[in-house]
Amino acid sequence: MPRSNRPRRPRDRPKDDESGGIERAIRGGATTETRHGRSYTVQAIGASSSVKEYVCPGCSLIVAPGTAHVVVWRADGLFGEADDLASRRHWHTHCWRIS
């Protein structure tokens, strides 16, 4: 069968830096998600950036250093952004997805 020379992905898709690139640069890749009627800010942490040990609130197991995971905090807290950042938690990515 002859080889196809057509591109496999559409050309009219926006590139990553065109869709929210400035917002991603300002907030460091954090996104806002809604769970159980509340808004949360979720930021992915890569394995190379993970240097401490945390306890996942979803499964109560250790998030070991060198493990990719997510950091989650309330985006709509009553006591302000500083209090929300102080109450952030480190979750296994899978535990956050199924919560």
C-alpha cells in the first residue's frame, strides 16, 4: 500500500502558546476545576520538581519525592487567596481525578 503524504493532524488547530499561553505563564500552568460545587485551582508538579514527601488526602498514602502529582487549593475561599494558598494539598494525580 502506498504511503500517504497528507498531514495526520489538522493545520487549523491553535498551537499551545496561542491558547492561553499568557495565562499559563502568569499562573504557572495552574487550571481551575469545579468539584462538588466548589472551584479549585489545580497545578501539576513534575517528577523532577517534587523533592519533598507529602500525604495524599485522597488515599492517605505517601506521595514520594520524585513522583509527578498535583497541588490543589480552593479558588473561591471565604477568607481570601492567602488563606487558600496556605491550605493547599498535594494529591496523587489519579486520586484527584477520581475524587
